[in-house]
Amino acid sequence: MNKERFSPLLKYVVAAIIARTATGGAIVAIVLLARNLELDGTAAGILAACLTLPHLLGPVYGRWLDGVSQPKYLISAAALSYTCFFLLAIFSFEMHFAWLLAFSLLISGVCSSFIMGGLGTQLPSLVSASNTSLRKAQSWDTITYGVGHTLGPFIVASLSALFSTKVAVSVLVFTPLLAGILILTFPKKHVLPKAGASLDIGFKSVFYAFKNSSALLRTMVMTSGAAFSIAALPVLAVYLSEYWHHAEHHGAYLVTAYGVGNLSGALILIVRPLSKEPLTLLKRAGSFLMLALLATTLSPSFVLGAAGYWLCGVANAIFFTSSLAARTEFAPVHSAAQTYMWVAAAKVGAGAIGALVAGTLLVHGVTVPLVTSCATLALILIMCFAIFSVQK
């Protein structure tokens, strides 16, 4: 890859890692803050859901990104706003302002959708148009999630042990501030000339694109099912740590193990990029993820549980990259960002529901939410690849 092509991708990778360090550690940070205030699992699940529910409006954000000539300014503003509103959430925790806490987390959730899925929509414009180059770049994108989801929880765990949870979270949420500045240095996006009204694609057109494409629909359903299932992992980490006779802040190390697994899986994909048809990749990666969740559920100790979290990270890295490939290859050309964000919205919305369900089911036992996750993902796999025939 020549310098002209490498530099924008390098900037993207660094900015994405910095931004996603915050989003990677955000949920476990919120659960720890809630735990410090002796809130129950249901309350912790609700607060975690506040960070993820705004992603349901992904189609709106996608249309904004498709509609502006330089999306980098919108994404940068979101990154800067994330820092401000998360700091406000920390203040709300201290002052016991429930309404302000919920509002701050919801706005942080809106901003995080731009520095997660929204930032990912810009990747194709920064690399070569060839399928091989794009898939390698998508593997790098998966690495940014892996590194971010490793550093984020690790920062929370280590600084909580050395200082306090408040200090740890405060340090964590300043990272998007740096990312927002770096995003501003991205090259200007080439604006396609409008050849007609067909470029003005709205919600109805994108809805029918999903309705008429079995491949896109299965991509959305599979991505949502996986997101629902793995959403239990960060919510349960603190409680599983106690269940396995470790300190509660060691739960952040479990999430760190998940992030290391995510990074490991992404590095494997850099060396050996995915080459199969995207739906086949989704089926195989989804099955792998279900088995990894089952291994975590059956783990009898903290060490084996950490290994299970790591394995879930590896499986999710492969699944996530498969989902990126499916979104890119099956999306209509002039609504690529909207299609991407529709799937991202469904994914994180399902994750929000998964976090809420996991917190609610905690009263029945710490492993019950994991059993539910395994059963849900198994049902989704059967529905997508056994009951219905696969059609492109």
C-alpha cells in the first residue's frame, strides 16, 4: 500500500482506537459506578441500556451522514460531545440526579453511534475500491474495536484499583476528545455529482431494500441476534467476578479478556482475510460465537471464565468482520451509509435489550442470562439458515 493510500487508513485506525477505547469501557464503567452506589442489577442494566438505545435511531444518523458533503465534521462533533455529556453523567451520579443521569447517558449514546458505526461508514472512502483492499481495511476496523475494547476496560480496572472508579471513568471519557481532533484531519471526501433524484434515498427506499433482499435481511437479523447475546458479557462481568470469588472491580479484567480476544481475532483476519461469501461467513461465525458463549456459561472458575470471555472476543471479531463484509457488499450504492447504520441501529438496539434482559434476569442467578443468550443465538441461527432458504 503506497503512502497516499496508507496515511488516511492509518489516521482512521488511530482515531478509531482512541474513540472506541471510551465506548469499549463505558458499560462496565457505568455498572461499576452503579455498584458503588449499591444499585441492583436491574438498575445497572437500565443505565447500560441508556448508552445503547439511542443507536436505534441509526437510520436517522445514516441519512445525515449520506446527506452532508463532509461527514467527518459531524462525526468529530459527536466525539467531542461524547466527552462532555459523559462527564455530566459522572456528575449526575455524584449528585443523585436520576433524570440528568439518564439524559446524559442517552445523549452519550447518540454520540457513540457516530464514533462507532458512523465512523465505520467512512472507511470505504479512505481505501482502494478493490474487494481485497476493502476487506483488509475492514479487518483493521475490527482491530480498532479489539484494541478499544481491551484498553477501555483495562483503564477502568487498573485506575479503579489504584484510585477510584470516578477517576478511572473520568480519564476514560477524555479519549474521544483526542479522536475528534484527529478525525478533522481526514482527507476531504470526494462528493459524487447528483445524477438525479435517485440519490435522495429516504427511509422508505432503504426499508424496501431490506424487504426485497434476503441477504440484507439475514445480515440484520443475525447481527442483531449476536448483539443481543453478547450484550450480557459486560453487564455480568462484575457479578461473575464476585460469583467466582474475586473482587468486583476484577470484572473489568473479564471485559478486558474479551477485548484481547477481539484483538486476537482481528489480527488473525489481517494475516488471513475472509474470502467466503458473506452469508456463509455469518453462519459459521455465529455458530462459533454460540459455542464460545456456552463455554463461558459452563466455566467453574475466574480463570476459565476469563478464557471464555477471550474466546467470545475472538468469535465476535470474526462475526463482526463478516457483518461488515455483508453490509458493504449487499448495500445499495447511494445509500451505503444509511444501510450500514440501519444494521448498526438494529445491532446496538438489540444489544440494549440484551443488556436490560441480562440485568433483569440476574435475580434468578448469574448464569441464567448467559443461558438465555446461548438459546437466543441458537434460535436465530436456526431461523436464518435452517427454516428459510438463503437467497441473495
